[in-house]
Amino acid sequence: QRRAAILRKVAGRWRQGQLSGGFFGWKQGRDTLARQRNVCTRLLKRWKNSMVASVWAQWSGAVNKIMRLRRVTAKVLNRWEHGGMSTAWARWVESAGESRRLRRVAEKVVAMWEHGNVAG
């Protein structure tokens, strides 16, 4: 009887050992899976961040290019506007000079008429 009780105890512990071994194996598998998920999550975040960084760099470059083109366009428009004004100014100066020359010539002609130097 004592021997049977010892055998039952040993068999119970052996079964419990198998169960605990199974539980330990399951827990170890679960821990491994959790670690793998964590690694994959970090990897995906890193990959996503690198894609975001790449897109950000492209967007930033495009914005810089647009800003540069706007500055260049503003300069060109400014030159066109002032170029037209400088052309108009140059024509006005030329016209004013021509008017002065014609006035002097007219004054000379009138002076000659007044002194009778013009045959009529």
C-alpha cells in the first residue's frame, strides 16, 4: 500500500511535470512571439519613418524650387516693368531734348526775322 501511494505520488508529479513543461514551452513560445512582434513593429516604424523622411525631403526640395522660381519670376517681371519704364524714360528724354533743340532753332529763326536777315 505504501508502495502504491509512492507510485501514485511519483506518477502525479511526473504528470504535473509534463503539464508544467508544456506550460513552460507555451510561455516560452509566447515570449518569443511577443519579442518577434516587437522587433517587427520597430522595423516597420523605422521603415515608415525613412519613407516619411524621404517624402519630406522631396516635398522640401519642391518647396525650395517653387520659392526660387517665384523669386526669379519676380525679378524678371520687375525688369520687364522697369525696362518698359526705362524705355519710356529714354524716349521722353530724347523728346525733351528734341523739343529744346527745336525751340532754340525757332528762336533763332524769329530773331533773324526780327533783324530782317531772312529774305521773304
